[in-house]
Amino acid sequence: KGVIKIMWLLLIPILLLSAIALQSYISGKELKEDIAKKRL
């Protein structure tokens, strides 16, 4: 049971970081598209 607890403690921050990275990547992509549209 202790191993599962350790796995969760390691997994949760990784999931949070990947979610934050994905959000910032998507918002960065949208910003680039908006800049491209303004140039056109």
C-alpha cells in the first residue's frame, strides 16, 4: 500500500505540470495565430 501512495505522490505533480504545459502551449499557439491574422 505504501508503494501506491508514493506512486500517486509522484504522479500528481507530473500530471499537473503536463496540464499546465499543455495549456500554455495551446494559448501560445492561439497567440501566434492571432499575430499571423493581424499581419494579414
